Amino acid sequence: MRKRIIIFVCILMTVISIILTIKYNGYVISRAMLAHDTRFMYQAINRVIVGQIPKGKRNTAAELEFINRYIYLNVQPYGKVRDDGAAWMLIYGEAWCDSVANIFIRLIAPLNMRGYLVFLGSPDGVSHHSVAYCTPGDLSVRDVECLQRNAVVVDPQNGIIYRTEKNVFASPNQICSGLASLPENLLKHRQYYCVKPKIFCYNQPISTQHVLKRRFYSDIFVHVPESWIKLYIMIGLVLNNKFEKAERMYYLARVEQLFLNYSGAIRGYTKVIERFPKTRWKGLASFWRDRISSPKNRFPEAGQ
């Protein structure tokens, strides 16, 4: 009897400890679950995107195009400027050029591609726009001069991967020299590629990461059902005790959208709009609900 009481007390204390830990450290736990260093969000979203490439058509060009289109459709410069890691910016859904370029280079890392977040130069010495450079097939960290000659230029905020008239990916130097066409609204950007840019940071392709991460994602993660991955992310959001109720509900709807469950996302956004009409989350929820209500703004159908 005494032994059973001791076991019961130990279990009870453990449960209480867990509850108190979550209550007072939920923010820390949440941030840890979705931290940049684990690369979990990038692996999860990359898996969602690549899974939409038609069978038999998967190649480097398709992977880059699908990731670029996914970001353009699911992260927009709407709302307020926020500063956070790429994993959280995906969840927020409101990000400007530097953040979306950062998201892009993180999402190509699981495909073992090197990517760079680049602050473009300009004649007045001020960077007016940021893009991503990537070097498929070349994992070495290259200097600016090499990248200007050889890198693929991706502008996720505008949903563009620049190409030459021969329909091959264009380098910054080719854009500068007029060998790649630009949309009319971005013609002024050509001059930016003629000025030396600033390489702000670069990613870590999967083959360059720690062996334990490589083994986890190659041997275990690939077998985990997508529904479990989504549940894990949602638990991470629910545990965060610094979120407002409307904010948390908005983020949960965002996760549904990121996992391409558009009906679930619309229901979630509608709840935010109806229950919290006087918050800024209503505006964000309205923006995304209206946007994804149209099939032309849904991944992967849009742009195909």
C-alpha cells in the first residue's frame, strides 16, 4: 500500500510539474518546438511543397519554381513589418522582401541547395530591395563576384525567377546587361543588379548539417504522417502563453493554409473575424480569407 501511495504521489508531482512548466514557460517551449536551429518548419513545409510536383516532372527547376510560387501565394507584404526567424515569418504570413527571401533560402536547404539572402545595391547607395541567390549543384560558399556571374536570382516577394530569352535561369549580370526581361512594374530594378550587392547571410544545405539532423530527417521524418507534423506545429502554437486569443486562432488558421487545407483555413479565419472584430487580427484574417477564396491564389493550382 505504501509503495502504491509513493508511486501515485510521484506521478501526481510529475503531472503538476509539467502543468506548471507549460503554464509559466509555455512561450519558451513553443519557441523551442518551432526554433530555427531544428530546421523542423523548413523540412515540414518543403515536404508539403515538393509533394505537389507532378510525378515524373520533379527536377531542380521545378523545385525552385514550386517553392517560389508557394512563398508568393502564402506570405505577403501585408500588415506590419516584423522581425523574426524564417520559420515564424511563415506562420505570421506578413513579411517583406528580406524576410521572404530568407524563407526561400531556408526552404531550399532540405533539397541540398545553397542559398543567399541578398540586399541589392543601387546608384544612391541605399538598398531598396532584397532577393535570394541560389547555386544549384554548387555547395561552396561563393564571393559576390562569383555569384553575380553564376547565381540564379529569385524574387519571392514578386513571385519571379528571372530567365533569359532562351528560357534558362538568369544571373545578376545577365539581368543587368538586359539579357533577362523584367515585368513592367519592376523595370527600375534592373539598375540594382548593376551595383555590388551585400550578402547578408546564407543557408546550410542538409548535407552540411550535423549528422544527427541528417539521419533524423532522412530516416525518421520522411515516415511521419503529414497530419502528425501539422499537429506538432499547432501544439507548439497553443502552448505559447504570450499570444492573445485572436492571435493564436489566426496562427492556427495560418497553419491550415500552409498545409494546403484551404477549407479549414477559411473556417479559422472566419472565426477570428466574427469573434474578434476590433483586433488587428481581423484585418489579417480578412486579407487571407479573401485571397485564398479564389482558386487563382491557391497553391499549387495558381500559375500552372
